[in-house]
Amino acid sequence: MKEEFKIIILEDVQYDVELIEYELRREGIKFTSKQVEIEEDFIKGLNIFKPDVILADHSLPKFDGVSALEIAKKIVPEVPFIFVSGKIGDEFAVDMLKKGATDYVFKNNLTKLVPAILRAITERDELTELKRSKIELQIALQEKEMLLKEIHHRVKNNLIMISNLLELQSHYIKDKTDFNFFRESQNRANSMALIHERFYQSSDLKSIDFGDYICTLATDLVNTYVNASGQINLITDVENIMLDIDTAIPLGLILNELLTNSLKYAFPVTSSCGLSDGTSASSAAFNCRFEDLTSISSSNTVQESVNKNARITVIFHKISDKFELIVKDNGIGFPKDLDYKKTGTLGLELINRITKQIDGIIELDTSEGTEFKITFKELEI
Ligand SMILES: Nc1ncnc2c1ncn2[C@@H]1O[C@H](COP(=O)(O)OP(=O)(O)O)[C@@H](O)[C@H]1O
Ligand SMILES: [Mg+2]
């Protein structure tokens, strides 16, 4: 608390001013006071004298305490305003407190004045401190958000860089299978980069609209794998569900693997097509998959050779407390002799592991094409 207070005393009776000052001194309060009687001097005092406390009489010949309170609340709302009056009734006092007065003291009981001032000053200081802490907290929160944004941005950029490196390196690869491994790793990095991009664009930085993410990722993948995008009907039936990063990243990876598989395996080209590496088309009747089509010129022959009803559907819903992600295609179907839990291949190995990690369940339905359903609950953080 300050050593010396600046006090404005709104009072026309000199004797009352002296009594107030006497009381302050008697209680050992150090102060500088400024007595005012009219509105103009009161406003000037607020702006120039800058009081720590305002003591105001209720009625004066040319001004009044109620108007003074209104003015003070506008100009210096944080400065305690105490009525020191002889005439205020209880109802009026309550009314003034409601309007922002800090306290009221009767002139015939001035011993209450100093405790009232000290209480008001303490409250004001606490309030100022609270406000300061609140501002500091807000600044810290903003800084944290900025940092988080920056991190998401950097992680995204690094993932894109990895993806570009894989792309560059893939140009040196002669073997088609190896080339495709690179391509898939590139897509994995891209699918994660997209999640981080969504996070730094999100308003709360805590969750992203996963339905929206599904649509973008699915469209990107179809465009990557299918040369003429019209060849596959991509159907999305997704809810705009907000997911946090711990759920979004694993789920994004699962989605990436399932979509990639449907694009790669569900719709083999059944008639002749030319492969860029010179492989004869007839020998590659079932091997000429969409992944290969990216390296084939988009001739009409190729487009016509693809099943026109090819369809990949992605469904994402919340059913009671569980989420359900379904990726299905109406393609050739998952190989009957293959156990999807033990394929010994990376894609399904990843899907199995990640689903376990998010406490999910995988179901495979092969009654029409291939349908993978992942059911899980959002992770509790
Ligand atoms: N949608 C699908 N339609 C047909 N076959 C599929 C489908 N998804 C997966 N498969 C089969 O499962 C196998 C394993 O897939 P995966 O583990 O992702 O490995 P990879 O994609 O590297 O071959 C594939 O080689 C393919 O034979
Ligand atoms: Mg795969």
C-alpha cells in the first residue's frame, strides 16, 4: 500500500473538510487533499490531481454527490468513491453502492472513515493485481498458442520436406515395387502433414474437423493414384466431428492405409493397358493397378478399361460414445486366403497396431467388395 494518499474532498463546508482531515491525521494517514465544490473543479481534479480516493458529500449548493459518482465512474472507475454525508438514508446508500460507490460514512461517525478508506484501497489494489494477473495470463496464453501454431507449422513443413525427399529419391529407383514403397511412405508423410496443417488453422488449436480432413485426404489420394479422376467414384458420408491430435493422427494414418489399399487393389484394370516401364500389358492384366496408371498417359483406352462403377465410400459417424470409420469399395474383394490380422505386410500391420493403440476394433466385411470398419472411443487425455 502507498505511503501517502491523494484525496479529493467534494465538500462546500470548510468546517467539515477540517473535521475529515483531522480524522485522517489522527489515524496517522499521510495524505495530500484537494477540496472541490463544483463540477468543473471535480473533473479537473480527477484528471490532473489523480486521486487515490474520493470523499464526497451528498449535496452541495452547485453540484451533488450522485452526479460526481457518475462522472468518477466514467473517468476513474477504479478509484474508490466514499460518500461522507450527514443525510443519506439506508435506501439511498444501497442505491449508491449499486451505482458503484465503494462505501458511505456518516459525518457524525467519522471514526469509521479511515477503516473505510483503507478497506477500499486494499480492495482496489487487489482488484488491480487481479486484473494485472489476468492480463499476464492472457498474454502467456497467446504466446503459448503462437508457439503451438508455430510447432504445427514446422512439423507440417518438415513432413512435406520428407515427402519431397522421398519423391526426389524415388526417381532413382528402377524397381516398380520399391518405387511404390516410396510412394506410399510419401503419402503417409503427406497425410500427417495435412493433419498438422489443419491444427494450426483451427481456431482452438486443440481439435480439427475430422470429417473435413477425410474429404481432403480422400480427394488428394484419389488424385494421386488415379490418373483420370473420373474413374473412381469417391463417396463420403462423414460427420463434422472434432477430434484432438492424439486421435486424429492415428486415425488419419489408418484412413490413409485403407484408402490406399482400395485404390491399389480393389479395381485392377481388366483389359489391355501400357505400362511406363515397358511391361507388356497383357501379362499385367491384373497387375496394372491404379498406382500404375499415374505413369501411363491418360489415353482413352486406359480410361475405358477401368470399371466405370468403381466406388470407394468413406463413412464417419459418432454413434453414442463411439466413433465409426468405414472405408469400403465395391472392388474384387479382399483375398479369401489372407488373414487381415496376419498379412505380414506393412499396411495392414500398421492398421492393426494403430487400432490397438487407440483401443479400437477392426471388422472386415467381404460380402460386397471390401469393407473395413474401425470402431473406437476418443482417447481421454
Ligand atoms: N481393398 C482391398 N481390395 C482388395 N485387396 C486388398 C484390399 N486391401 C488390401 N488388400 C490385400 O491385402 C494385402 C495387404 O495389404 P497391405 O498390408 O496394405 O500391404 P500392401 O499395400 O503393401 O500390399 C494387399 O496386398 C492386397 O492383396
Ligand atoms: Mg497397403
